[in-house]
Amino acid sequence: MTEAIAFDTHRFVKRLTECGFTERQAETLAEEHVALLNANLATKADIARVEARIESTKAGIETLRQETKADIARVEARIETAKADTLKWMIGAMVAQGGLIVALVKLL
């Protein structure tokens, strides 16, 4: 349930009638002003709901940030493992290639 915006319709109608509006015109205008205010202005409850959603969103973003950091750490670990495996294979290939060269030189 939405809260009503405080608007002094009696004062509004009184001022309009003092300026030449008929009472019916002034009351109709006051009713429309109240309807516009209630439809288009945020109440404290509206603001509180938006703030709660923002806090909830912030918590969700923080959770995603932590999950992303953990994912990045896992990917970095896999990259380090791949680098170490590649280095082992390269050194092994270089040793084998060196041994092959030595063997071929001895044959000549």
C-alpha cells in the first residue's frame, strides 16, 4: 500500500477560490494535483525499497566478484602447470636432440 503525499487541499482550494476559480473548479484541480503527486512522487517507503534492492544487488555483485577472483586463481594455476609441462617437454626434446647430434657426429 502506498503512502499518501501530504498536500493541503483545503488551503489549495481556498487560494484558488480567492483568485476567482469556482469552488468546483478548485476542488477538481486539487483532486488532480493529489492524483498526480501520488502517482509520480516517491515516498519514503519507495526509497527504502529501492535502497534495499541496491543493497541486495551490491551483495550479489560482491559474490560474483569473489567467484570471479577464485576462477581467475584456478585459471592461473592451470597456466602455471601448462608452462611447467611445456618446459619439461622442451628440455627433454633438447636433450634428445643433443644426444642425437652427438651420436650422428660420432658416426661421421
